Amino acid sequence: MKNVGEARELPRSTPQEELGTGERSTRNRVARSILDHGPSTVAELAGRLGLTQAAVRRHLDALVADTVVEPREQRVYGARTRGRPAKVFALTDCGRDAFDQSYDQLAAEAIGWIARSAGGGEAGEAAVAAFARARLAAHAEEYRRLIDAVPPEERAMALAKALSADGYAATARSAPGRQQGEQLCQHHCPVAHVAEQYPQLCEAETEFFGSLLGTHVQRLATIAHGDGVCTTFIPRTESQPDTKTTTASTAGRNPA
């Protein structure tokens, strides 16, 4: 059920002197940082990668020209601060495809067959929803073991780590503004293109998170709907302290 795919080379090769860690070029490192952390400003990218802002802008210009990334206005959750939001750079569908060997067409055809076999219409939608829940249920035992092994205030972090192991590049942090809770952010979604056609996949995932965490969670944004990051709000109980931003490793498995 889980497929492992090597990251494909991004468009436009870089000169030898630009090569960074391992075989990745600096330009690929910039794109990878956006994949791992979500839409990012020039300053954020420069800080994470140890580059000057001028160098980051040069690589971003090339990535924009190759339709790998695109500039966007930064989305603000919670209370807005004064001033104009900083411009952020997000991966395009083309950019995401460069990191994910996708079986989207096969998956979409299979799910479409399920819907038609159930008779289409509402019955077909219900069948797709049942499939989406069954797909996640197959991983429930493993996820629940990891989450139940930590105290309640660390469960969002544990879920982020488990999701990252499955290719979702997830983080958990305190929710901004006056929201009492945490935000679970998935900076990558291996099934985003299929979820565009079948939102039941996202709906089942939200239900799955709530079941694992034992609370009602709220989906604020999804990559499948055009947002830069899948964002889920997890309310905090009175006994849970604030948590700092935690980034989980993105090395691991890809569900398909």
C-alpha cells in the first residue's frame, strides 16, 4: 500500500559549482526547504539554508521561471498584525510532482471504478468514503501505538512524526493568536491530486486524526483545495501546556 519513490530531478540543471550537500543542487535545496516547511519568505529560506537573501532570490527567480514555485501573499491565521503580509513562495503542482513519483492516474481510476460499481451518485460517494476510511484504518494500530506511548501534550507532535514517516512532511506547533490549541501542518501530500477529485480522502483523514487524538479537530486548509499547507486545528485541554514548533523528519514511507 505504501510506495517509495526517489525524488526526481527538478527542471533546469545547475552548474557544478552550485552543488550543495550530496548530489542536490542549491536550487533543489531551496525547493526542498519549501516542501518541508511550506510556503516560505526569502528571509526564512536564507536562514534555514545558510544563504544570503540575494542568493535565495536568484534561485527563486529560476524556480519561478521553471514553474516549480510561485509567489503568493502570506496567509494569516488568527489575529492580523499591522503592515502588509510578506510575500511567500510555494511549490506549484509541477514542483510537487518533481518530488513525488505519483500513481495518481491509477489511483483516480481505481477510486472512480469503486464509485461506479456502487451505482454512482450518493451511493458512489458513500463507497468512496468507506474506502477512504478503510485505507486509514489499515494504519490505525501503528499510529495509535505511537500516540498512546506519549503524554497528551505530546500527541500532536507524535502524530506529526508518524505522518512525516509516511511522506507528509508534518509539523506540530502552538496555534497562533488567541486560539487555545495546536496546529498540525502537513507540508506535503502524496495523494493531493487524487484528493482534488475525491474530497472524501481529506474528510476521512480529518476524522482519523480526531479518533487518534480523542478530540474534535478542525481542518483549516488543504493542499488539495489549493492551499500551500494542509492545516488542522487541534484544541488543547486545560491540562496541556503550550508547545514549541516541532519539525518531524521527512525521510520515510509514502502512502499511495
